[in-house]
Amino acid sequence: MKPKTLILLCDNYPLSAGEFFIDDEMRVIAPKFDNVLIYTASADSGENLNRFVPTNAEIVSFSRQKLEIGKLKSVFRIFKPMFVAELFFALRNLPVKYWLSAFKIMYVEIHRATNLKKDLVGLCKAKKLNPSDCVFYSYWHDYKALALALLRKDDQSIKCVARTHGWDNFADRHTPPYLPYKSFIINNLSQTYSISDAGKFYFEQYLNRKLDDRVTVSRLGKFNDRQPNMDKQPNSVLICSCSNLIPVKQVDKIIEVISHLQTKNIRWVHFGDGPLRAELEAMAANKLQNVEFEFRGIVANDKILDFYAENHVDLFINLSASEGIPVSIMESLSAGILVVATNVGGTAEAVNSKNGFLIPVDFDCRNVAKIIDNYLNSPISEQNIYRHNAYDFWKKNYEAGRNYGEFYLMLGI
């Protein structure tokens, strides 16, 4: 008998901004279950974000603050075999200067995960759910995945899986460069699903062992039934970007690149918000005096795709210092837009010489500007070849219906 209930653990979906890419996944896999229980760490923002919520879904919020309560009572956990094993892993693999920080991280994570595991057990009892009739699915490979690993360690009949993306996959996104309990999580979950080949390879390097039977690559995807806009407007250039306005996304580098472009009549539109917005807007006002620019803030994915369909976007640019595989790049490809992106994480799996330009992570902004200028000054017929390639590559590799349908089959239920 197939599990009747999907229990999805996430951070923001669908009550507040963030995790917009879950919408498309739920469109595909939610109908395959009788019920979906969305266990989210977010409270309702009250914003009209036009999120997709399955008709068979119930949303339950849990408090992150609640998970922090009683840390001192968790001291006994440092004597548990899993904690000791993790401690030795950190001591072997991290410089001495990071040992104390790593100890604090592993202590906090096991405390959060243990409390969350208790909450999940209580939730199943309250909803009168048999855990063996459920699929527990953490969208992130963090303390939520650790909670599921603890849950399944107690009962192997429970199906517990987790995805892994970027910040939860690559240690260099953190200081110290440490990812807590990865070996325990991977060993005890039913399966870990990496969104990229690069993510799986990194885990194998990080843990120094092959993970063929424990980690499977399952790519994200994007729905888009709009036709690519090939109607190039004369004497105008539209460049788009989409990301949170945080340091790792390096939007300041995008501004710097655009400031060096020789091409005229440029308009730049950025979708996304974050703590650096005021600083970046001031920087753009100073450096882009001959460029029309706009920070649109948080915009629903469907609205972004509408914008791409209604406007001829010449190129999409992503200069992040670290990534998994950005869904924003998948969106751009689905709209037939050439992509300029840094060669980080799994980005090279989505961007190649036929649909865009991969930039080395230690790029020079003037060199990137030259690449873009050369493209923008190439014949429209050549530009359209890139645009058709972009659309075809999305259709073959990152179309949501195919990828999420395959993910459900991978669950083996």
C-alpha cells in the first residue's frame, strides 16, 4: 500500500516570501498523495504572494524559537555515540581555530533536531497518522533532515528523505567551513536527493567516501507555458537578474560589470530583496548614471515569467560566489534568455557555451563586460541561436513536469 500522507518540512513555503520553487514541485507530487501536511517554520506574512497550495494540503507552523528552549538540558547528548563520532570528524577535518565553533554548531543542531523530532511524533499522534503510512520529506539538508534521520533510526519502516541544494551542501558557504552531521543524516535517511551532480560529488569529497547508494541526483525544474519572446527591440538592451540581496549573490559585481559596458541604451531590472538593498541602490545610482535600473523587490515567480514573456530580455546575469543550481537560471532558460553566470556549484550543469557564458569565480568585471558587449553587438540571428538553445536545454533538462515526476518515482512508493 502506498503512503497516504506527505509531510513536507520547510522554512517559508507557502506563508511568506522564500522557497518559491516549491510551488511547482507541489503541483506535481501533491496529487499523488491523499493528504499533504506542510510543516513550515514560517508564520503567515499576510502578503498576497500568489503561492500555489495543494487543495489536499494542511499547513502547520512550528516555532524556531521553541526549538531553542532547554539547551542546557541537552548537555547529556554530548555523550551520545553520534555526537562523539561527529566531534572526532570535526577535530580531524577542521583547523584548531574552528574547533570551538564547530562544537557549538553540532550542539545546537542536535538540540534543534531532537526537539523537532519530538514535535513530529506529537504531530502524528494529534493528527492520528501512522508514521509508516507517511513520507517525511525535508526540503533542506539541515536540522530538519537530521530530525528525520533520528526519527528513522528509531523505526526503519518510516520513509524519510531530504533534498540538498547549496548552502546546505557546500561547506565553503559557512564560517567555519563545516556541515554538521552529514554522515549521520545520509546514513540514516531513506535517501538524500542532491539537486546537482556537483552537490553529490562535494559530499563524497567532504565525507571521503562513495555515496552511490545513499545520495541520488534529482534536479529541480520550472513550469513555463509561455513562448520565448524573440521580438528584439531596436536600440535597446534589457538585462535581468534575480536573487536575494545578500553578500554571497554579489549583486555589487553585477553593478560593476554593467558600469563597464560600452553598449548604450541599457536597462537593468533586478528581482529580489534583502538586507543589502539600500546599499546596492545607492551604489547603482552612483555607478550607473547612464543606465536605467530598477530594483523590483520580491516578485511572485509567475509575475517574473510574465515579465520575461512580455519583454525581450537580452540576457540574464548571475555572479554569485556560491550556488547549488539557481532556479532563477532555469526560469531564464525557460524563457529563451541567454545566461551569463559564474562557474560555481552546479551552475555548469545548466549553463554552457551553447546557451550562455560561464564566468570563472575569480572573474574580472571588465572582462565580463567585454563578453557581454561582444554578445550584444553580434548579429541578431546569432543571438537567436543562443536563445533557442536556452529554451531547448530547459525543455530537455529542467522542465518541472518531467523532473518532479521522476522524483516521485525515485521515492519508490
